[in-house]
Amino acid sequence: MNTIGRETRTKSPPLVLLLDGDALDSLSTEGYLNDLGIADVRLARSADQAMALIDDTRFDLALLDFDLDEQSFTVAERLCAANVPIVVTSGLDGVALPGRCRQAAVLRKPFAFEELERAVRNA
């Protein structure tokens, strides 16, 4: 059962990786996540930073901006291989997801709080 954004007695609060190179978008998304009760958000501005965080941390969820470059796919594949749910964000139409990540939600930027909330709850 998914417990992202829900308090439980047996699970610690969720830890979320946010990969987004745009400072304003990342602040907005982090604020939305905080509003959902997710206080521990680790921000990466590049795929290399995200990979370094993944090396040291087990995330419960990741939000990945696919507008960065092809390296975002590598980050997504690594997370999906580790069974970490992902939500893809993009300002582009028709985002193609890597094989293991085909079930991920895709949010078209700009997205509303309710869209993010639904994607996070269903991740």
C-alpha cells in the first residue's frame, strides 16, 4: 500500500528526490510537496547531482524533470531498477519513458497542485 504523503506509525516520513534544473520550478514543486506533508525533499539541479544523491540515499519517490537532457533517462532507469516510484515532469509534449519506467505518471509543466497531489498519491 502506498503511504507517500500519509502518516503511519511504522514508516518514517517519505524522502523525495526532486531533479529539476529550473530554480523557480523546483521551488514551486518543493512547496507543493511540503503542502502535501512531505518535508524531506532533496534537490538536484543536474543528473550528475541526482546520481550522487542516489548513491548515498534510498528515496521513497522521485520527481524528475525530463527537460534537462538525455541523462534524466539514466536517472529514471536507475530509480526504476531500484523500485523507486517516479513522477516525470516536462514542458515538452510526448515524453518517451525508459522501459522499466513506462508506468510512471507524466505531468506537463506547468502543473497544478491537484495534478501533483494525484500523481504523488498514485505513485
